Amino acid sequence: MPQPASPLFQGHEKRRHFRVDYSVPLKISGDNGDILTETKNISCSGAFCRMNQRLEPMTKLKVHLLLPLQKSNKVTTKKITCQGVVVRAQASGEEYYDTAIFFSDIAPKDSQTISEFVESMLEKQNHYGKYN
């Protein structure tokens, strides 16, 4: 007999990975120079951020994240560098653009590190989060 759907998978959510609303320092490098910003949310497959310039969808980028990791009551910073692609950019007011970036080429160990970070932050926030 089929099992009822998990509460995590009810509704029309298409995302496959947990994401967490968390501000992580982010540097994006492209053909037009570097952009410094921070994430609004992050998952092991991408990040959502607000920028002061618009990047066209499908723009290829180099993404640098500074992920705060807690180990033995000590916070360290893990730098993760990967390739990304802009999948969405829309105006947010007159000066900013909400931008979604898919991590198109990321080392499996870095993806796992982000996944573990997201899970630990969700546990701290005491909720299930969203999927990405």
C-alpha cells in the first residue's frame, strides 16, 4: 500500500535540496569585474542574493563564498570557489536586483560542506527550511 507523502514534500515545491536564509559573504567574478555582496539564502546547488547591478540570465560567473563553520566551539571560515550561472535576475526597487545563481561546477566535497552547513543552520533555527 502506498505511504502518505512526507510533510516535507507536500505541495508544489520543485527544489531538491534544503536551503537556509543566511547571509554569507559572496564575491562574484565575471567579464565586467567583481561584485561583492552576500547571500539571502543558500543551498548546495545555488545561492540567492541582492546586487546593485543586473546580470543577464545564463551569465557564467566565478563564485567565491566565505562559509562560517563551527568546529569544537570555534568558528572558522571556509572559502569555497566554484563556477556559477545566473538563472534569474529581477529588479527589486530602483537600485537592486534579486539574483539567483546555480552552482554549475562545484567540487563534491564543497557541495557536501555547504549541505552540512545548511542542515546545521536549519537545526539551529529549529525549522525545516525550504528546498532548492
